[in-house]
Amino acid sequence: MAKKEPKAKKQKKNKIADYKLSSIILDIVMLFLGLIFFIGTLAGKGDEIASGFVRIVGGVMIIVGILELINFLRIKEKTVFDWIVLIIAAAIAVTGIVFIVNPLPIITVFNFIFGIIIAVYAIIIIVSALGTLRPAGAKYWWFSLLFGLAALGLGIFVGFFNGATKTLTIIIGITLVVGAIGGIANAILASQAKKEYKANSKILEDAKYTVESETVASDDKNSDDTVKY
């Protein structure tokens, strides 16, 4: 009868399997945006970058509103919930138009919104490092934790920042880069932990197979040596 996999070992396997490495794509995008904010501001394009980013967010909001409208029109039997979703989608689309037409007022509260987003993402990095990487036995899990804590601190700082737009965009660029490095570190460490787990599992399986083969061979030999009367 095959032995059951130890509970601790099974939990370790599940923690690694549950971690989504596809999130590294988001981290790369964040890293790219962070470099644009930082380098572009140093080149004297801070206001243009901030306005452009707000307009991009507005465009995404308009697309979301349009998609929800299309989805609403495809529904044959519409409920109250569907109408509520349509109203919310319309409000999002109108807000997106405002973002595109006049982004300057949005920039004044952009630091607060952005700070909240980065703080939430930093908390996800911290939780992943402590709740996934560390229990899974990933090496240098603390490296990801440090960058998560740094991103959290920067996110809070950005949220309460009340200074020039140029300084704000530089800090936002640094914050994006720090958060991206923490997320990429999470993905790399999780991948390494997964490979180590597979390698260790293979070694254990090979050792088990060897022991079982030697046991069977020994039993066969003893059976042949037995003299029946």
C-alpha cells in the first residue's frame, strides 16, 4: 500500500503551486512605468508625464464602460442588478472622459490615489513573502519582504505628499521601481522554491524505489533458499 504524502510536505507543495508567477508581467510593466516617471521627470517632462498617465487611466476607464455597455446590450433578460452595473459603467466612462479632457485637477489628488494603490500592492508582496515564500522554504524570502516594506513606506509617503509635481513624479517613479523589484523577487524566489521541491521529491522517489527494489530482491533470494520438506 502506497504511503500517504506527509501533511507538512503537502502544504508546502500547495503553497508553491498556488503562487501565480504570471504576476511578473505586471511587475515588469510597473518597472517600465517607474523608469519613465523617473527618467522623464529628470528630463523636464514631469508635468507631461503626469498628465499623460492620467489620460491613459481615463482611456482605460472609457474602454471598461464601453465593454460593460456591450455586455448589457447582449443580455436578453435584464435585472435590476444589470441596470445598476450599467449606471456604474456609464459613470466610469464619463469620469474617464473628464480625465482625458482636463487631467490637471486630477493630478492634485493623484498622489493620494496612487499612494493607496502602491500601499495595497506592497501589502500583497509582504503577505506573499511571509505567507507563501517563507513556509515554502524559499531562500532569501526576506529580500522580497524588505522591498515590500520599502514600497509600503513609500506608498504611504506619496499618499500624504504635498509638494511640487516634479518631486512627486520622481518619488512615484522610485516607488514603482521598488514595488516592481519586490514583485519580481517574489516570482523568482517562488520559481526556485518550486524547482527545489521537484528536485528533492525526485531524490526521495529514487531512494524509495531503490529501497523497495532491494527489499523485493532480498525476499526473492530468501524464498529461493528455503528448502521445502
